[in-house]
Amino acid sequence: MKDNRRFFRLDEISDVTPLTKGQLLDAIDNDKLTLCALIEGKSLGYFHEPKTLANVFDYKGVARLGLDVAKKLLSDGKATVSHVVVLEPDKIENWRSVESAYPNISTERFDHVKNFTKPECAVSAYVSIEQIDDWRGTLERTLLPKRKRSAQESREALSNLFQAIGGTKRQVIASQSIYLHAHQLRFDLVSVHKVFGLDTNQNALQSQTIVNPSDIEIHPIKIMINKAIIGNVEANARTVWNLIKRDHQTDAKQIDVDSLISTMNNDEIEWFGQQDTVRITKYKTFQNLLSEVRKAKS
């Protein structure tokens, strides 16, 4: 029976590719490939931009991990994760607005934006959105005055402190990390194909020659440029930029298929890099990257 899965346990690598588990792990060690994990959550948070909570949803499916999280899971057998890329949007359930999920609860820890429709492509998400008691905010406002208080303000501050200690709860929603264990790890067959230069036809995999991973492009923006200039290698930088920008603004992405770009305007691209970092590529840098891509093709 043909196996139509996209995500597999690490020990299955030799069943569906000509690779060994050692080759798979070596690609991860050398930052060529990251892993995924099977996760389940009742309140994940979709963010349209960094630190911007847009919607809340339930999910049981596979999500891509940051490289640092994947490596920690491999070395320690467990790790915490704060946000991931959801790779199976068809498994998203109970898509709802923040207001309906958490009525009358403060959203001040996020830059809240308007609601979005349920996505059809991979999306970035906080792994857990929870309603918590804001002890930190109460105590900070009470114990860390920015100026000298009047007698009345001091009495009010002391009253707030007693209320905090005595159990008065001010509730907010916040992003919380979740624990992952090594048994949840999966590899993405599509990503493995790209990194090792394998044929995407699984029936032909065993006859493929493995390409040296060091020859494979891994810079996300350069990968997008490669896709944007297919059929028009000599397109100028602004044309290529606009093609990527137009792709970013659509739901059915063909260039930024992993939804790495968070925002993009005429001057810069803000995108998610390794280890959950936010990277910015200026237009001038983009021009240089385009030149490098063209040079590699020549």
C-alpha cells in the first residue's frame, strides 16, 4: 500500500528515502534542516505579525520547530516551545476571535489586530494562549514607582499590595510555553527532498543520487528569490521584490510557502529566522541577495 504521509518518525527515514538516520541528524547538526513535532492544543494563537495576536484556535497536527528547539529535543529528550509554524491548516478547529474566546479579559500583552479568516496555508502561531492572574503587573505597579508619591497615592499603593497578596486577581491573556518530548518529533519529507535534492516521486527515491547538502541553498530570502525569478532570471530587483510582496499578501502562497514573512513594505522585509528570531532584510541587502542568486545560476 502506498504511503501518502508527509510527516514521519525519525526512524522511518530509510523507509521512504535512500538516506540514513545519521545523514538526517547530520543535516540538522549543520543547520541545513529542522524538524517538526506532533502537537495538540486547545488554545493556540495565530499571530499575523510578531507579538500581535489575531485569532485563537484548536489544533492537533504537525508543526515546524525552530532549529534550537529541535536540537534540544534531540540532545535532552525534552524542550519548551513558545511558538511554531502550523503545517496542517486543514486540521485547525474552533477558529474564533480573541474577544469571543476571552470576553472581558485584558489583551494588553499583545498588539491586538482585527480578526482574520481561517488560513489555508501554513501559519505562525503561539502554542498556548491562557488566561492568567496578572501578579507581575500588579506588583510592578505597586513596588516600582517612577516618581515620588503623595500620601494618598502611597496609601492606594499599599492597599493594592495588600489586595495582591490577599488574592485579588487581575486577569490577562498571555502566551505560555508548552513542553515537548522526543517521541513527538517528526521529519517533513518535503523539506528533506529540498535539502538533499531528492526526486519528489517517492516511487523513484531509492534510485536517486544524494546531493551534498552543502550545495543546497538554505537562506530563506534567497530561496524565495529563486522561486520568484523562475522563467525570468533577468527581472530587476523591484519587480522581484513586488512579486514576493504580492505573494505575501495572498493566502495561497507560492513563494513564501512557509509563511516566514511577517510584514513587508517597499523598503524592508521582516521575517522569522532560526531560533525564533525576527530578522529584517532591507531593500539594498535584497538587491545583493538577488545578485548572488543570479551568480549561482550562471
